[in-house]
Amino acid sequence: MVFASTEDITFNPKKAKVKYDDPDVERVRRAHLNDLENIPLFLIVALVYVMSDPNPWIANNIFRIFTLARIFHTIVYAVFPLPQPARALTFFVSNLATVYMTIQGFRKFTF
């Protein structure tokens, strides 16, 4: 077992060790950071998009596409790492949804 804090190994100090550069832990950490960089922006853009009174069917599907793309991105990045372009495709699909909503919201509130 690998831990980043010494207080976490007190329950079983023989098998556990403190390690800061475990490759599996670092991969999961990077996946979480990627989610933290993309999901809050999506939520802000989605709020503006919803305020622009979009077609409910399109909005619902855009939200589904983004959610599924982020779930698949996390899976192919952290759970079952796959070679590129699997991760890139899921990343770009989720960003495409965000860009689409940004453009639609911008069009509604500026023109």
C-alpha cells in the first residue's frame, strides 16, 4: 500500500509506506486535476446556456454528451489506461460541447 501522509500508515506500518511519486497514484491525480479544470467551467457555461432558453432536447443531449465524454475520459485516463487517441477524443468531445454552449449563449445575449 502507498500513502502520501505518514499519519495514514499508523494502522499497518509493516506493509504500508509513504511514497510521493507512485505512477498509478500520479495518473489518478492527473485525471482528477483534469476534471477539476474542465467540469467547473462547463457548469458555468451550462448555466449561461440554460438562461439563453435553448431547445430542451438539444440542451439535454449536450449535457448527456458532456457527461458521458467526461466519464469515458476518466475511465481511459485513470481506470483502464488506453493508448491515444482514446483520451484525446473524449477530451475534445467534452470541450466541443462546452464550446457549442458558449457560442450559443454568446449569440443569445449579444445579438
